[in-house]
Amino acid sequence: MPPECQLFGTLGCHLCEVAEDVLMPFVEHGLLVELVDIAENEKLFETYGLRIPVLRRVDTGEELDWPFNDSDRIAAFLS
């Protein structure tokens, strides 16, 4: 079973939309991804504002910064 993840981003972020599209095949195969809007939290905005989109594993806290538009890179991150 794939780990649960969070995708840090914000509304109106084109790269965040691309990241969601890239992750969709993994979601269709059981990956749970919580979308976290960094604009709603000052600390998250300070941490991720210049890095979004960022994919974070909930179980380990490991983060994958953009670009992660290669499915092999995402698969390696999730394993």
C-alpha cells in the first residue's frame, strides 16, 4: 500500500496544477494525497512559498521538491 502524502501548493499555482495531474495515475492506484493550501497558514507559506509544489510523505516526513514530473522519480520516492 502506498504511503499517505501531502501536496503543498496554493490556488492559482500553475505548477501545482501540473503536479496534481502528474500524481493522478498514482492516486488512481491507491495513493492518498491531501492537498494543503499554504496560503492559509503563515508558517507553511514561509516554509514552502518559494518551493511549491512539494510532495511530502506523512510517514517519514521526506519531501520531494518540484520538478517531480517523472513517474520513475515519484515511484522511487514512494517506495
